[in-house]
Amino acid sequence: MGPPLPIDVWLLVFDALDDRTFLWATLRNTSHFFRDSVDGYLRHGVSRNWLVDLHYSDLHTQQGPLIHDIHIPMAFDRFSDDGTRAFFQQRAYKNVNLRSRRGSVRGWVPFVQRYCEETRKPAPKVLNMSKPSNGPPMWETMHAHWRNTLPDDEKHRYLALLRHAVAIGRGDYPPYCLKIYNTIKDTELVDLAIDCERREISFDWRATYAALFREWRLADRAQEAGLKPKVWDPKLAACDARSPRHQDRKNTHYHIHARRKRLRPWVAKNKRRMSPEMRWTTENSVIFEQKLLGRTLWLGNLCEIVEPDAEESEEIVPARLAEDHPDLLIWPWGDDNRSFVPERGICGTNGCVIL
């Protein structure tokens, strides 16, 4: 047997294959040499084609009734010295200039902390974090006023906006999306670290890519085989069936079904916390965000962030996020203010509540 091919030749072979599935799932696992070679090749591709969008809302600083989404694009900056961590720095969208939609990595921290706590993931490491406000989020101070004084149509719109904003960071609504090439997912950021002062995040890129790849391949393999997607969440499948616009999710939308499989552990622990309609509405918000990012999150649409004027007040970041409110959970019973009454448990023969 002759001497092994040099790494430069293998990189040309990888380029000719242009099959990341084969490289990651098969070739990479054949030997230590190929593992290092494929990792190096993918690192080069990741550095050019991986973006992250951090997502939250301005309900910290708004008393309502209007609440806006905030999107913070993060572009790849560098790898750590040992090559295990990828660092991303904050950028800005060229076509979003509204002051109300400006945000910061620091303002995003409570949302991702809540998400990690709900999904029982390790808490992110946070560096250089400013002191938070001890008061409640500003929207809470005016919530009772808007709920009780707005006309019906405006009140329903206000509650819908608030319901969406409060959901961000919950276990079924990660406050971020990953985009690699044309693939957009909200899978796990493994070993997340945040530096508020430098406006950057970092994570274990191999483990993060593996989590994204598992869900991606689960959906693609089912689609390639022409299999009917398995129903991982019967409650949401029933909501699909009741919606004239989402009937096709029953037999297609393989990636939505793969996402529902990933969320099964969280749903099992939280199914009595909110109605299926609430979870279904939240899922629709996530799908909408991913479609939006498919159009807006690309390197040519990003620019360096502009430092705020000295006169502008600093973003208010509370120490805690608001808890779920009964009037935001769309249970199918309640009063005219859109369900203030929590779900009642089923009573057994001895008068005990069955959970």
C-alpha cells in the first residue's frame, strides 16, 4: 500500500462530493484522520455560511399596547485556539432602522436564561453583565389598564401581541435561530457563553452542528423514503386538522414533525400549563420567524452596529421575565376577556383532582 494521500488532495475530494450528510455521518466516523480532516473542512464552510439570529421583544421597555419583536443578527467572527468553540459577534440589519427595534446581547440574556431553565439545559455562562432592574417588566405595570379599557378588537390584538412576546424564551419557543447555508433551525446551542460587553456569543460548534444535523436528517430521511410523518404531538395534529390553512401538515412538513419530536419531553411536563391552541399558535410564530429569516438573514444584508447616541437611555433589563398569565393561555373556557380561568382538573370519586 502506498503512502496516504495528503490532506490537500482530500479537501479537493470533499469539495467534489459536496455531500455534507455523507461527510458528517459516514466518512467522519471511519478514522481519526478523517474525523480531523472533515472537521477542518466543515470549519472552513461554517465560517462562511453560519449565522445566528437572537430573538426577543421590547416588552421590557414598552408599556403597551404595541410591542415589537427585536432581532439581533450574529455573524461568525473566529474559532477558539483549540478549534472547539465558534464565536459570533453582533451585527445589524441594513433594512431595520426603527429605534424601537434596537436591541442588545445583554437584553437577550433573560430570555435565553429562561429557555435553558425550562428545557433543563445548563445555564449559559454570562460575562460582563450590567446590573439588572429589580422592578417588574414595564408592560406588567399597565397590563390591567389595557386589558380592561381597550375596545374588543384592539384588546384582542394587544393580547395576541403580548401572548407572542411572553412566549419567547419558553420551552417551546427558543429565543434564537441558526442558519447554515439554507437550513434554518432552532435546535440547541451547546455550552453557550455570552459576553455582553463584547457583544458576542460562543458555543461548541461540533455538538451544536450534531444536534441540528440529527433533526435535519430525521426529516430528510422520512421525506426521501416517502413515509407518512409520525404524529409526535396529537394535540397539535388536531389543531392542524381544524385549520383550513394547515391541513397539509398532516402528511407533509416533515421538518415540523421532527421539531415536535424534539419538544416531546417539554410538552409532557407542561401540557397542563397551557392549551394546545396556545402551543399551536406559538409554533406558527416560530415557523413565521424562520421564513422571515430565510429572506432577511444573509451576509449581504448585515452591517456593523451603530453606537447609540449618548442621550439615549440604556435598555431596561429586568432581573426576571414575566410568568405566564392565565389570560394569555387561550383555554377554551373563561370570560369575554379571553380566558382568565385556568384549566380545571378532572375530579375523581373521592373529590380529588386528577392531574
